[in-house]
Amino acid sequence: MAIEGAELVKAAALLGAGLSMGLGAIGPGVGEGMAAAKACEAIGQNPKEAGLLTRTMLVGQAVAESTGIYSLVIALLLLFVV
Amino acid sequence: MTLLGLDNLTLTQTAAYVGGAAAMGLGAIGAATGEGFTASRASEAIARNEEHAGDIIKNMLVGQAISESASIFSLVIAILLLFMDMPDPGIVKAASLLAAGLCMGFGAIGSGVGAGLPAGRSCLAIARQPAVSGRITTNMLIGTAVCQTPAIFAMVVALILLFKPAGGAAAFPTSAALIGAGLSTGLAAIGSGYGGGMAAGASCEGVARQPETTTAVTTTMLVGQAVAQTPSVFGLLVSFVLMFRSFPESTALSASVGLLSAGLCMGLGGIGPGIGNGMTAEGAVRWVARRVDYSGDLMRIMLVGQAVSQSTAIYAMVVSLVLIFVV
């Protein structure tokens, strides 16, 4: 079957969206897990600072999340805009 | 409609054999690595405490047997693929068989490696605290059993793909949807299987360190593992949608690629959060064993941390569902 240029572009955009979000989700997932693991350790060592440590963990995770959100944005751009 | 100029039976058989090879080839990676880890830790444990070599070897073998089960699932699927009847050969059936092989092959990796971690660390734990070796082995068995869940999900999807009649489904995009279904559960199982193993490993160590905290440690492990399994549940969900939704016939390339991409997106996207949730659970379990009086606080922070780490798997699921239902 012959594939038209526009069709190929659309297919590539859909595949790109899946790969962008799929691969982009790996890093933040692992990184945020690592942050949370260390937060558990820190609370175990110093339970009195649980509030501060939870806040620190959440801020750190939010930053680590950013690349996941970039992936999501790129995936949505590929799906709906490009 | 034919593909590559092959007749239907040749195409279907080719797909089945490639699928069978993928199921066993990929499926052997995890269990072998996990069992090797177990054996290495058992050697270390015997070097530290040779008087209890018998207990340690027994524990190693039990642990390895469970870790092996993921690759046994692969073997079963591979043998089925090599020798099954093909009553309705065609492009859809070919895709379905290839997908079954890929699903089981990828799906066995995480559970195999994951189950090896608690098996190995429980050998070291017995060397350290031989008096509670029974409790350590029980804890290891619970942990490794939970690690197998993602591999079981992969086997369920593989079996559905093997025996699902092709019926009158349109070759395209249904065949792409089926391959996507295989990849979604198969790849997402990698992270959950490995993550569950990390949590279980820490709990074996914890029981040896403070045997009186066993209940709290096991509970935290199970909660942590349950959360670490969620990405593979998302993978399973996307697979079921891809397998059982009927798609209108379309030979447009984008229709097929979109469904394949939906499966890949959820599959790949589940890997990271599964491992991350496992790491978090490992940290929490380790510290519950040391500071059992703060187990409530530790459980809370573990769940909050895991929830955040889960978010990217949820984004991946959203993008997959958009690819299936909207685009």
C-alpha cells in the first residue's frame, strides 16, 4: 500500500507522543522513588523533623517531576497541535 | 488481504515461532539474573556463618524455585506457541501470537530479578540471625510470591492473546492493537516486579535485625509492594482495552501506529514508577525495622512519596487512553 506524506507525518506524531510520554515517565518515576526512600530513612533517623522532611521531599519530587511534565506537554502537542 | 506476499498460514506460523523465541529468550533474562544474585548472597552468607550452611542452602533453593516460576511461565507460553493449532490463520492471528510471546517475554524479566532480591537477602539474614530462620524464610516466601504478580498478569494476557479467536476483526488496525496490548502489560511488568523485590529484600533484612518487629515490617512490605504493583495494573487495564475494544477497519497508517503507540506508552511509562515505588518501600521497610515506634509516620511518608512517584505512570496511562479513544 502506498503511504501518503501527510499520513506518514500523522503516524509519526502519534508514535512520537507514545514514546515521549512512555520513555519520559521512566526517569521521574525512579528519581522520585529515590527521594522518597531517602525521606523515609531521614525520618527514621530524626522523627522529630518529619514535617520539614516531608516538605523537602515534596519540593524535591516536584522538581524531579518537571521532566515528566515536559514529556506530557510534548506528547499532548504531538497529539493535538502538530 | 495478505502481508509481505505471504499466505496466511506461513505468516501466522512465522509470527508464532518468533513469538515463542521472544517469550523464552527474553523470559530467561530475569530469572537467571535473580537466581544468580541469590546464589551469590548465599555464598557470602555461608562464608559468614558456615554452621548454618544447611538452612542457608535450603532457603536459597526455595527462593530460587520461586524466582524460577516467571521463566517457567515463559517456557509454557513458548511451547504453546510452537505447537498449538492454528484454526484461523491470518494477519490478526499472527499479530496476536507475536504479541503473546513479547508480552510473556518482557513480563517475566522484572519478576525474575525481583524475586531474586529477597531470596538472596534472606540468606544473608539467616546467617546473621539463625534463631529466626523460619520467620525469615516465611517472610521471603510472602515477598517473592507478591513479586510474581506482574509475571502472572503477563501470562494471563499472553494466554488471552493465544486463544482469542481472530473472528472477523479487520486486519488493520486490530493487529496493531493486539501487539500494543502485549507490549503494555509486558513492559509495565518489568518495573513492578523489580520494585516489589526491593521492598521484600529489605523486609528479610529487617526481620533478621529486629525479629520482634516482624508484623510491622511485613505489613509495611505488603502495603509498599501493593502500591508498586499499580503500574502493572495500569498496563493490564490498557491491554484489556486494546484487546477487547473493536476498532473500525482502517488501512490508514496512523490508525495502526496510534494503537501500537498507546501500548508502548503505557508499557514504557510503567517501568520507572514501578522501580521508584519499590525503592521507596525498601527505604520505609528498612527503617520500620529499626524504629518500629515510628512505623505509622514511616508508612505515611512512604505512601505520599509513592503517590508522587506514581504520577508519571498516570500521565502515561492518560496519553495511552487518549491515543485509543480520542485521536
